[in-house]
Amino acid sequence: MWPGYLPVGKLVHFSGNSSQAKSPVAIDLAARITVGGSWPDGTPNDLGPRSVIVMNIEDDIEDTIIPRFRLADGDKSKIYCIKGTRVQKETGAVERGVALDTDMHDLTALAHSIPDLGLIIIDPITNYLGGAKMNAEEDVRRILTPLSNLAAERSIVVITIGHLNRREKGTNPLHRILGAAAFSGVARAVYAFGPPPDSDDKYTHVMTVVRSCGGEPSALRYRTELVRDTGPDCPTNDIIRVIWLGKSNATAEDAVDPESSDVKSSEAQAAELIKDFLNEGRKPAKDCEQFLRSHGFNTEDGPNLNLTRVRKLAGVETKRFPKEKSYSWYRVMPEG
């Protein structure tokens, strides 16, 4: 659907901490789908307008979801917001929250009743598990597999949204997703949302690629801004709007293990030193590391300095050149 990012007929998972605007991003994408708008990276939407289903139990539909959707220029006639489900009891029909372990057939029926459906958003997925335990692999697969099958049957995208766990720094980003491994295992594309490694602006974020499904999508930078909504849906509320800022060099590791402002400052200083050091040409990697140590930096990729991020900030790559015994660092100069 969105080439390289949202594969048609597949389950996709968004993960990140609650402050990284995953929900506003999902609504922004939903709005684009309903009007057939271009994607955040500028790619045209070749499929045309489609309808979307939104399941979000944490944000109010009237004062948050719909105003966000309208600010993103979505078509309100094509959004279906699910508040709950109606269950027949002996005393009559009662309404309750959706529990996908027992209500999957209702979601499937709704999906099949919308001819131009393009997207289902479940935000967060852990609030819709019903009696299933989020850390139990079999329980979670019993819910995600039918969702994946539904995406394939209807040729749509299903996005589940979740949070990160608190495992130690350096853990594989796939293992930082909260709950059972099935959340990342069943999904064909997985993205991590976090702060950018080169900025301390709390309103700027990155959508990074943990695992893609076809193509080589880049991480994308975006920022959020509060807009005083004066529209008919919620005239007195501040609404979050997403503004896309283009490609980023950030990695999933950057998103799930953000560095403190002190460490970022240290890495920026090291990057400037390395750029100067390499002005005359490439240097052996060991000489570059020794140069940084001579200026008081710890080069052991620990809490004091991450060499991968330093090289990225400096525009430096590593390569083994012919007739050289070890790798060298060299600057990648801008074209022109």
C-alpha cells in the first residue's frame, strides 16, 4: 500500500514508548489512505481512497481521534471508529469492550462488509486481548494469526500498536517489544518509534525500521505540534498534528535505546574531531580510535561513546581497501 513500508495483505507492528506519537502517526496514515493522498516520503498513493477501521480504547473518539484525523485532511465518511461490541444476554443486549479472543468474528464480519477497506488500526493491541495473556506465545498467536489471515483475505493492511519492554540496553530491537515474541514474529513489517539520535527536541521523533517486508525503507523523521482546534468536532481542544521531515539515518537501536543529552553532546564533539582528523584522507580504524582516546573519549562503545553513531554523525564509513591489512575510516563527501 505504501511501497516499502505498508505491505498489502500483511500484519504490521508499531512499537515504541508512549511519548513518541505512534497513535498520531497511525491516524495521519489513515487520513492519507481515506483520500488517496501521497505518503510521508513523497511516494504517490496508487491505490486511491480506501476506508479504514480504527480501534483505539485510550483516545476519545470525539475530542481526539476525529479532530486529529480531520487536521490530517482525512475523509470522515471513510473512517469507522469502534467503541465496543454488542453482546446478547438473557436480559437483553449489552455493550462491552472488544476482546479479540472472542470477538474476532465480529471484526471479520465488519471488515468484509466494507467494500473499499484498506486499513485496520488496533491501538494498543494489548488492550484488545480479552482473556489472552500478552506474554503467552500461544495466546497471542491465536489472536494475531486470524488478523494476519484477515489482512491477506481482504488485501488490506492491519497495524497493531504496542510498547517497549525494559530489557537492558543493547538488546536486539525485536526483543524490546513488550509481550510475547509473536507480536514481532507474526507481523511481516516491524517499526520502532523513538527520539532521534541527533536532536534533543522532545517534539521530534523517528520511525525506524526493525524489519521490513520488501524494499529497503529508510527511517523517517517527524515532529508533532499542538494545534488549537477550531473545527466543528472539538472547538476547545489542543490537537496533535504530525509533520513529516524526510529521511533519517537513525536505526532501530537508536529508537529503542535513546542516549541522554550529555552522551549526544559528547558524540557530536567526537564527530567534529574525526571530520577534522580525516580531512587529509582515510586513516586506519585503530588510529582513529587512538585519536579519540587522546582527546579523552572512551571508545569502547559503552555509555561514554558509541563509535557507530559517531561515524554516522561525521559522515564516515569503514572499508578494507586493497593491499591494506585492516579497516580504514574515510569520509563520505557530499555529491558535487
